[in-house]
Amino acid sequence: MHTRRFDTDEIVAFYNDTAWEYRVLWSDSNLHYGFYDDDSTSHQRAMENSNSVYADKLEVDETATVLDIGTGRGGFPTRVAAEYGAEVHGIDIVPHLAHVSEFRAMLEDLGFANVTFEDHYERIIPSSRRQRWLSRAVTPLLRIASATGLKNDSSVEQGVTLYYQYEIIERGIAVHGDFTADLPE
């Protein structure tokens, strides 16, 4: 499999170039997957539900400080601040991500204890299917817009990426989940 590293300027340019597509076709406040369950069957509700699931897992209150790494548009920390009164901070640089076991080992080497990873395949696969559907519908239009100068190639690349993102999750090549750990002493 071919991998490519992107520098910070390329990443920023990508999200700037595709902001319209995300806002119109995905979500105003989130760039991540939604968590579908019996009560969250619409895309919008699944997006809200994923923020609630993460916030509930943290067990935060107004005395807590939360750092959201990879915050995107800030949907999650905004929800935590509004619902729980916690102080929140978000950063988003989108570094190269390591494999789950490598990241777990890195956290343990840094002194974190009780490191766990929860895989969210069942909850996010409906969102991924939606992305694949959007890719099939929108990518041809993006190619035309790019050819006429209305959009640039990064929008077309995003459309293609959405299609293949589903494939790599469905085949188990990539995972989506969250780590929890106790802070080092």
C-alpha cells in the first residue's frame, strides 16, 4: 500500500479547500464519524451521539479540564463545555497516526497507566457507508468543478478518499476508536 505524508501547510490547505463540502454534506460542527444506535438513526443525531458518548466516558464536571487533540471544528469540546461546564481546550495538527499497539506502547512508555482502546467499528460503519455513497455521487461533480477551475484537485482527492476510507475500515486495515488512560504520577 502506498502511503504519503502531508506537511502542515498541505493539511491546512486541504481542510480549507474542502470546508464547504464538509459543512454542506457532513456536519457544521464535526469532521468525525457519527455513532449510530437504536436512538440515533439519522446522520445528524448520530453525529451528536458520538460527542455524547465520548463526553459521558470522560465523567467530567465543572471542575475538569479537557484537552481534545484533533479537535477539527470543535464539536466535541463545545458539547463538553456546554453540558458539563468543564474547561476545554482543543488542538488540531493532524499528525501521522501510529498503529493502535504502537500508540498504546508509546503512552505506557510515557508513564500512562491502565491504557485501553475501544474499537468503534459497529458504531461508525453507517457513517462510513454514507461517506462512500456521497463519494460516488459527488466526486464526478467535483472532477468537473476542478476541470473548470471552480474547485481544486484536493476536493476531488477528498471524494476519492471517502470511498476508499470505507473499504479500509470494512476490511479491518484501519480502526476507529478511543484510548483512555490514567495520567502519569
